[in-house]
Amino acid sequence: MERRKFLSLGAVAAVAGMLPSSVSATDFRKEAPKAWEAAGSAEAIKALFGDIKPIEGKIKIKAPKLAENGGAVPIGMKSDVEVTTVALFQDANPRSAVVVFELGDSGLFDIKTKIKMRKTANVTVVAKGKDGKFYSQVQKVEVSIGGCGGWFNPDKLINIKYKKENHESKSKVKKRQCFS
């Protein structure tokens, strides 16, 4: 048992030795708070990056044309252009900004994540290149079931039928709110 502890501690020390000596990250919520409060992508992009004119077509988005469940929509972002920052926005929820990645020296990226979308909307990726230029791509994602409770139309009451001990009844369910 002592040998196993020694070997596992040695492996942890070896991995720790390979990590960079200093790690830093930008708190974009502090640096650009209006970007995180913006309701639309254009407003959030302007608050985060300023008044930019991004080049389209250098970024690739891989997302389903139809997402069956808005609670977990897979989004892939990729580029062959070297960038320093990548940001993801969507127009389905009350707040448009989703996430910002700082890539440091790596430059090239292939990122996969899942986001919540309560309705059909555009997904936008904006990247700041190492050359100082901005690149973007937009893709529409249709959502069949919203990510904030699974309702087709959250503005109306929905009847749900269920059976309980050979007794059929109906229940009215009010809409749920989405805050992400």
C-alpha cells in the first residue's frame, strides 16, 4: 500500500511540474459587464469587443439544424486561423453572451460545448485573431423543445394528460422562466 501512495504522489508531482508556473484568466464579467446583460448578440459583441467589422467564413460552427432538446444543444467551434480569444453568443435566451475562451499561445482551436436554448435562434461565434482582425460565423439552430422546461410554446398553458390507476385526468401547467 505504501508503494502505491508513493507512485501516485510521484505521478501527481510529475504532472504538476509540467504545468505552467503562472496561470491567469481575464474576468470578462468584470471587464465588460454590459456584454453579459445584453439581450441580443450584436449588442453583446459590441460591449465585449467594441465596434468591429468581423470577417465571415474563417470560423466553422458545427451545430444541429434541429435540436430536439434545447436543454443541451451541442455546439462545436473550429478555425484554422490563429486567434487569442473566442466568444460564443446566442439569441434564444434573455442574455446573449454564453462563454469567452482565452487561448493564449495555442492560437488554433477546436472547442465543443453544450448550451441551453429556449427557442429557435442564431448562434454566433466571434474570434479575435493574433493578427488583430476579428472573425465570425453565424448559424441558425431550430429548437423543437425549449431548454427551460421542455415546453413547445412557453407563452401558453399546456394540457398534460396522464393515467393514474385507470383514471385519466388533465392538468394545466403554467409557463416556466428561463434565466440562462
